[in-house]
Amino acid sequence: MAKPNKKGPTKTVDIFCKACNAPLFKYRKGGKATLIKCFKERISKDYTITAGVCPKCEKTFARDTLIKGTAAYKMIGGKVWFK
């Protein structure tokens, strides 16, 4: 399978925890669809201390995985929102 575009999109979105509204990432997202996965190479600012865990409420919001041979976070449904 093809790897995601290295350069990626230029539009960034802020990703927040649904439980406590703490900022988690600034992410270069393409398209208008829901957030299912975050490629680590597209994260421009990371506010988390532990991977996939909210720094404020300490709830797990994502799992570490490989997608198309690239390191990514697979989001757990209903745990995050973005704008």
C-alpha cells in the first residue's frame, strides 16, 4: 500500500479531549471527514505527556498503531473533537 503524502496538507486543526476539553494536538488534517487516525509525522504540536493519554484527565483517547507502514494514532470513537 502507498504511504501517506510526506508534505501533507497545510490546514491545521486543534484536537481536544472530549471529557475535559484539554488540547491534545495541532494536526495537519486533509479533508472534512471525521478524525479516525492521526499520522505522527503530521502532528505539528503535541501537548500530551504519555502517548494516547490525555494530560489533564488521564483518559486514553488513542492507540499506537502502524497504518500503511507509518506510525499513527488510531482514535477511539467519541473521545476527541477538533476545530
